[in-house]
Amino acid sequence: TVAVSLASGGATSANPILFTVAFSKPVTGFGTGDVTLGGTAGATTAIVSGDGAVYSVAVSGMTASGTVIVGIPAGVAQDESDNWNTASPSSAVVEWTIPVVTSGTIHVNGDAPGPTFDGTSWANAYSELHTALEAASPSGTDGVEIWVAEGTYRPHARVPEESDNPRTATFLLKSNVAIYGGFSGNETALGERDWTSHVTVLSGDIDGNDVVDAEGVTTTFNGSNVYHVVMGVNVDSATRLDGVTVTGGSADVDFSGPDAGGGVYNHTASATFANVTIAGNRTIRHGGGMYNYNGSNPTLTNVIISRNDAGGGQGGGMYNT
């Protein structure tokens, strides 16, 4: 028989999460590929160490707060009598929360090598931008910077949180958090990045089936896209989006739903946008690229807004109200 337990007990923010696997007898043949992973946190990697009857399993790759489930299937290890193990009678389940970052820099790279994904360096970068945004919780005046390597990133967190509609996913900007794109994934200083050579795309194409051009900009919409790729709500100029392309937003619900601000939707927000391209977004009413509502007054520097569509409304590029 085999049992799986959380090494530290209870909920955790540890990354990796350590589990203990205990067989009733010493076994051989048990290794990294013999662990099943599940749950809502998105864990992807399990590294096994140890021998005999007791092993440690380090689980990582989580991209969202939620559950991590670890199980051991039957037939992956043998005792000295060549008997195969039975499956673990129950899986170990732990509630994992993304560790809070109050200052400094969080790294994001969709091609991060792992096996640890905690945002502390390029080698250990988070693989998803939405994970870093959830982690960022600045407590001082310096805020938090998120450095994002080239590649395409799609939103995950929904607004409102209780929504069961995947199209409500968005990159929700946070106060005193600056998101910088344009990195190759080995820079040590902000000034070393090049957002024209290392294009960082924030895409609302949650199905991953839009037709895009060489720069990752949506040219033909297919399937489902989020209503707003980026949202700024009650944030000031210390909030920054810099060196990215925003594309694939589709605010196309008439009258009773989202119908404005496919690329960026600002509500009482005065965030700073610099070196940003907003292209390939659409609405059916106003502000295909950017919609500024309820006194929003964002600062735009070196921002290109092009090839957006407001349907039958006004302001294909931008609409202020």
C-alpha cells in the first residue's frame, strides 16, 4: 500500500510544495513520472527524491491560487517480492496560495525552464503574467515591478471574481504595480530591454485560435475572446503598463453587457501607459482600443493605437466619457 501526505501540513504558500509518499514496504522503480497531479492551481511538475519506503515529492508550476492534488497510481513500484503497488487509496489535497510580494521585482517568462516557478529570477520565473499580478501586493512607496519576457500571455482572473464566464477574464492593473514587457529573459537592468525586438503580447484570444500577424496582433477573430484585455479600476499614475502589445479584446455584448473598451477599459483610473501598442481590438459601441470612463485620465507616452474597431459606435481608437 502507499499513502501520500503534505510534509508541512495544512494550507501553504510554499513553492515547491513538499509531499511525503510512504509505501508499506521498501520499493524500487518509483520516480518522477509516477506521480499524478490535479487541482485548480495548475501544478505541472513533480520531482521525486528518496529511496526504500519513503520518498519526497516537490510539486511546482502552480499558476493560480487553488487546490493541488497529488496521487500515486497502481503499478509504478515493486517490492522485493516483485509485487506491484496498489494505488494510493486517496489523494493528498492542499490549498495553495500565491506568495505575496510586497516590493522588488517579479519575473515572468512563458519559456521559463523550471522546475521551480516562483518569480524570483529569470531561471525561476512564473510562466504566466496573471500569476505575478496576483502575487504583487506593494506595501511601500517603491511598489512592485513585473518584468515580462517576450511571448504571448492571456488573462485568467475574472472581473467580477465570482463570474463563471471565461470571457470576463482580464489583466486587472494594480495600484503601484508597474508591468514592463520587452525582455529576452536574461536582463539584469530595466534599461537593457528592447520591446521592439522582444515583443510581449497581452492577448484576449483565450481559445488561442485567432488569426494573428507577425507581431501577434489579432487580424481575424475566431471563437471566444475576452471583453477587455486590460482593465484599470481606481488606480493612479503610479500604476504602469510599459512595453507591451494589447490585442484580441472583443467587447461585443449589446445593451446588457460589455460593449466598450475591447483593448483597455479604464474606470476612474489614471494609470500610465508607455511604449504600448493597442491594436486588433473591437467593440460594438465605443472605444475599440481604449475606453476611458467616469473621470479616467490616463497618461499615454509613445503609445500606438491602430487597427481597432468600434463597430457602429464612436472612437475606434479611443473614447473618453
